[in-house]
Amino acid sequence: MTTSAEDGPPRGPHIRLAGADDDGPLLELRMALDHETRFMMLEPGERERREALPSLSFRVVAAEGRRLVGYVGVAVLPYARAWHRGQLVVGVRASHTGRGVGRALLDATVRQARERDLRRLELTVMTHNRAALALYTRCGFQVEGLRRAALRVDGADVDEYYMGLLL
């Protein structure tokens, strides 16, 4: 917060965009917050250990010969508080929709997630993508929320459902 010269000296902190000179102080602030509150993503001391953490992320693909026709990417955040959940991105070629490829990919993804001790999978789907919504629901995902105007597609706002599956 700032004030003009005629208002007197500024009250409270000066708010500004961070610059390159703030990298060190910002790291120090983040490390302090990790210890001061339980509402941040990282636990105390975890920020210093992050480089040594194994990645739990993985991908599952569907192939016909050497040609890939579908995939599921599972991103797992490298933070102890989020190691149990994977964020999915699912894609199947238009030529292979309605042929069981998506279901087979999701079944394999769930098996792999369980082997990696994940306890939750989550994804987003455009609300008008009825085929994908039906597939995810058949696979056990539940709509947990609506993200209004989450995307812009062809110049139009598009809503998404946020969906989750507890393993």
C-alpha cells in the first residue's frame, strides 16, 4: 500500500511486482512461511530437500504398432502433502473414440496409480464434452465442482467440471 506525498509517509508494506533481486529474499520468505503456517503446500524443511525427491508422475499410452492413438499423463506434485494425488490429462485420437481405448487407458492408469500408492486421481473436463464426462463417470470419477469460464476456446468462455476418484 502506498500514499501520495501529500498524504504523508506510506502506511504498511510497499506493494510492487517482484524482480530478479527478490529471488533470495523470496526464498527466505517461503522457507519462513513453511515453518510458520500449516496452510502452505510445503512442510518445514521440504523446500531444501525437493531436488532429491523421486518423481511419481507417469504416462500410459495406447499404441497400434508404432502409432500412438491415446494417452493418459499423470502429474504428481513433488510435495509430501500432495504425493497421494495425480492430476490426469487424457487424450484419444478422434479415429479411436468410442472403441474402448479411453476406458482401457483409464483402467491401466488406476492400476498403476494404486501400485504407486496414490489415493486420489483428479481431472477436468469441459462441461459440454458429454462423451468424456460419461466415460469418466463410468470409471468412477465424480463431479466435485464447476470451474466457470475456466478456458477460452475459439474466443468463447468454456466451463469445466472438476472431477475426482478416490482409490
